Amino acid sequence: MAQLSDDCFAFGGPMMSVDDAVGLIAARVSAVQERESISLHEADGRILANDIAAPLPLPPFTNSAVDGYAVRGSDLPLQAEAVFPVTGRVQAGGSAQAPLQAGHAMRIFTGAPMPVGADTVFMQEDVRLDGNGRVVVPAGLRPGANVRPAGEDVAAGHPALKAGQRLRPQDVALLAAFGLPHVDVRRRIRVAVFSTGNELVSPGDRRGDAQLFDSNRFMLGALLARLGCEVSDLGIIGDDRAALAGSLEQVGRSHDLILTSGGVSTGEEDHVKAAVERAGTLVLWRMAIKPGRPVAMGIIGGTPLVGLPGNPVASFVTFVHVVRPTVLALSGAAQEPLLPMPLRAAFTYKKKIARREYVRVNLRQAPDGVLEATKFPREGAGLLSSLVDTDGLVELGEEVTRVELGQTVGFLSYASLM
């Protein structure tokens, strides 16, 4: 487990910017050290444990890029058509029986190795056969055309993948092209997730008149799974400080991160902070962000804890900006900066200075063809439908106080946040 000192997050101050918070997490959290070798079938989404240099060139041999006829570049006609006797045939997976003679052509197929002596291929649709075993080729083809040289894609020894990369399908394809059946990755981090509050019940259970079905726990579990975590769902823990503290102490011994939802504000029935102080050390993190200001950060027996707000939109936004970088740091993954895409605003908006805000928006194409962002018609951190019925978030920096129609704003798609 990742073991942190009780004062490693003792940053002080009443409010912290988003950037400072992310920087603090990345600097303080240590990655898990355990590694495992897995098959390529399991590699998507895993964190690469070591750098990988290309063990062979790609392609490993010079080959034809098309179906056609291979010739010597020195035989290419410059002014008029030329006629070549066709001697030999080479298919993908095979090889030519003999070197190509000067003044001759050889039938060749896509992916087949080039015959010794040949360096150029005419596409079959650009030539014609004369019926006497000869091919008629046009003038003007450049030497080396339609040929893939060995190492054209990746040279042998090239640093192809870096430790800390979260492997994508295209990365897995590259590993397979290198002939590597297994890859070393960091082990998945173990995250315990639970919700708090007597007002919550799990889907499928009987709901009282004053209760809600718990949705945050399932959203957070799905987000964690997309980041490659092993998730332990601890269910709902009621508003009991002793029960909360006991649960925190128990799960802290077997997990790399504890994630809670609800109970982190300053009300009399918000018990997470008190439970963390009882089981470990708490630093209340009031982040300068909307939605989502009340966020708790604590250490339970050396294991970091993040307590997110109970409102679903606030929980989602703070997950993206607090939990996501924490998970990446614990996993040994390189931090993946969120790069907003510039769009035109089709709404007006006012906000406070020195606070970062995220506005839920949809994309549409304006009559002039430009993509623009339209604001969700309702506000409120408790509107789960506002996450379902929008395409992403517009990020408004701390220095922004107003958005005008037509202004350029930064857009983060939901897909980029997961």
C-alpha cells in the first residue's frame, strides 16, 4: 500500500486553486511499486512499467505497398511506354525464387518482400498485359514508388513507448507488431468507495419517503474502473461517526485510496470530517472551484482519503480534478493534462473572480459552420440530468468574470475526462 505521513498534505490556507491542488497531489503521492507481466489481451488501459525500445524495425523487411509489378529503378522509362517480360511471382508471406533480372518485371502483391534487385512497383491498375507474358508500363514513375522500406515506420532501437503510459489499443497493436506477447505493467491500484448518509439507499432496496437512491457510488465506481482501478464497493455507511471511523481504519489497511461521497460540508450531520480525524488525520480542502468547493483530504494509516461532495455534479467535477490526478499518481501513470478545445460561446455568463467554474454545455454547429457551445438551461450541482443531457464542460479560469456571446471558451468533452 502507498504509505504517506500524516502531515504530507499539510498545506494550510482557507482555499486552494485547482492548479495548486493538482501540483500538490502529484508531488506528494508515491506510485505503487508492484509490477506484473500480462498478456496483450489484458493490456488495454494498463500502466506501462518500463520503457520499450523497438526490438526490430517496422516493417521488418522492404515490401510492396500495392498489388502490381516490381521493376528495377534503373529500367524505368522516361519518355514513352516500355514493355517488360514478366518473370516470377511473389505473394505476401513468400519470397522471390531468384533476383530480378535487368529489363524484366516480377508480379508482386501487397506486403510481399521485394525481390533482390527490385526497388520500384507499378500499380496493377496503371499497366496492361500484352497477352505474350509481358507487361506494358507507363513513363514517369519515380524510383522507389509504392515500396515500404524496412524501418520506414519504426527503426530498430527507437524509443517506442515510455514507462507511465496508459496503454491504448494502438499501443497494444505496436507491442504486437514487435512480436511481444506479454508486457510489464504496474499493478492496479485498489480503491475503496462508499457513500454516507441516512438519506441514501442502494438501488433495489426499499426506499423510504424521505430517502434517495444512491447514484454517486456507482458513478464514481465506473469512473475509477475506466482509470484501471480495482474498486471495492463498501456500500452506504450511515451518519454514525464511530461506524465511519471504524470502516475507514479497516479499509485503509488494504487499499491504496479511500474515496467517499457526501458528508464533507460543515453541517452538524456531516460526519466524514470528524470520522477521519478520529481514524487518522484530516486537512479540509476548500478548493476554489464551482461546482464542488467542499472536498476533504485525509490520511488513514498512511492511505490517502478523498471525500467528495454529495451533489452528483459537484462529485463528478471534483473527481475529475482531484481524484483523477491522485489515481494517476498512485498508478505510476504520467499526468495527462486536460487541454480544453477552443469553441465559440453561444451563451452569456457571470462568475466570481479567483474561482474556476465549469459550465455544462452542448455542442452545435452554427449556420456559419463554426462549432459553438450552448449552456444547459438549468443550474444546480444536484441536477444529474445536466450531466446526462450535455456533451461536456466549459472551463472558465480564475481570472474570468464574464462570458459574452461569440467569445472563445475552452471546452472539455466528457470523453476527455475519463
